[in-house]
Amino acid sequence: MGVNAAARVFAEHSEFIRGVIRYRVRNEAQAEDLFQDFFLTLIVKPLPEGIQNTKGYLYRRIINNIVNATHRVENYRARIHRYAERGKYSKTEYSPESELIAAEEMDKMFALIERQLPEREAEAVGLRYKNDLSVPEVASEMRVNNRTVSRYISIGLCKIRQMLAMSQGD
């Protein structure tokens, strides 16, 4: 039920939603992620009945989502920083076994990505995250513009999240 309601809202107001997000967030990839996240929030918490000013209500929810996303990123970075600080003085030794296991798991994950995603999306995600290239470097390698690379990556990651959610039964 929530998916249908969110789909109706997006069918009617997607350009408005995209415009508000793009106005507040200049990074195209981040704007696309926020756009997708906003759809999910509408599924979880649909619009209440009897709203007089739908665009005004949507505007407020979009701004709140952007603020919440910014706080999540800041909190995540703070946690990573604290973890890194603690790790500087760790007493544990380097473990080649765990390094090997992590490398094998990464290889399996990228093999799955290559099998499940269309070729260009898989290539963009692989170059960006497996080869650790920047978006402009990926664009140069793939002979497309930065925006196209960001779109391939955004769509590819969205599909991966959907596949993971379906496989976990969420």
C-alpha cells in the first residue's frame, strides 16, 4: 500500500521533488541518492490525508530528509574518525588471513555485480570502487562524461540495494 501511494506522489510531483533537492544539493550523485531515499521515506511514512498544500508539505519533508541525511553522514564520519583514532594504538597484530578473506569476499561481491548489473553500470561501479578511481578517472576510462558515470553508479548501486533487500526478505 505504501509503495503505491509513494509512486502516485512521485508520478505527480517528481520534477518538484527533484528540483528542491537539486537546489539544496549541488552534487548530482548525492542529489540522486537523496531522491531515491525520499521515495523510501514516502513508502515508510506516506503523506497524511487531507493535506491542503501538498507541495508545501513535500518541501518541508524534503528539507528535513536532507538535514537528516547530512547529520547521518556527519555522525558516520565522526564514528569513523573515533574508530581510526582508537586503531592507532591497537595491540592486535596484522593478520594476513583476515586480509585474504576480505580480498576473496570483495572478489565474490564484484563478480556478483558483474553478473547482475548491465555491462556499463557494472563497469562504472567496478572502476569506481574496485579500482578506486575517481568519477573523472572513470569517465575518462569509459569515454563518457562525469554525469553519465555518476548516473551509472547511482543506478547500479540502487539495483544492488534492491537485490540485497529482496535477498534478505526486507
